[in-house]
Amino acid sequence: MRGIDFDHLAKRIGFAELGVTTAFIDFGVNERRTLDFLPKLFAVDTGRSIIPHGHANMVSAHLPLSGNFRLRQYDQLSRDEQSLTIRPTVDRTIRSGDLSSIGEDDDNVHWFIAEEPSYTFDVIVTGLDDTARQPYDIFNLDMEEAERVEGDALRVPRLTVSEALTKYG
Ligand SMILES: [Fe+2]
């Protein structure tokens, strides 16, 4: 709400007597913000995957357009140079019309395995934190090497993109 100057906007548009009022949102035009919305299509063949990964400084939403996926998601609890500590939250099949999303911590790690030739329409929002060194970051994870740390939390080693693609792509 701070990011969109909600109080000011809400006051300006008020409420309609019938239906709704709306406003275009200009994200921090005077603050040199780098917030970006990126629409993207992903094509994933049978047995191939959007490799398991977590994120920093970005969120996203994912709508399968056709096909179906086994989707697993995890909260991101902490992160260091070698690993992420995560907690499982989602393990389900998603198909056309099922929306999934990630938050900055909640459900932040995701892993889609296509069960047939499948496509998703994604909207990716980067640059959430203007003070960060990079507009966003992605951490690929070696789920087979996950070790249980506390309760259902898992400590999972990080992988380079090529290592992760070889093992999970
Ligand atoms: Fe992602």
C-alpha cells in the first residue's frame, strides 16, 4: 500500500454509487523504482520441469494454459551462500485454470514437473526492493540432497543453472 501511495489514490477515486471506481497505478515514478511486470509464456515438455528454485526481490503468478503439472512449493525460511532452508507447503496437480503464485517468503520456492506437453502464462514482478544490488535473484536447489533440520524444515544445497538443468530440467 505504501508502494502505490494507497491513501492518496483511494481518497482521490472514492467509491461509485453503482459499480466501481478505478485508478491507473504509477509505481514510484519519482523514486526511480525498478519495479517491473514481465508477462511470459513457458513451454514444458512431458517429464521436463521448471527446475526447483527460490527467489529474492521478486514475486510471480502462474496460470497453466494447457497440460498439467505436479507442483511443489515451499516457504523460504532462510538463505546463505550454500543453501536455502525451506518448508513444504504445496504438493498437487495443477491444470488449465489453476492459479499458483509465490510470495516474498511464503510459497517462495516452486518446482513444476510437466505430466504432458504443457504451457503456463506467468506474470513476474521484479525489483521489489530498490536497495537490493540486483533487480532480482534466483536460487536453484538440489532437492534430492535436502536434509531435514527441524520439524519439517529442509536444508537444501544451491546449484548453478547448468547443474540444476542437468539434474532436474
Ligand atoms: Fe520462479
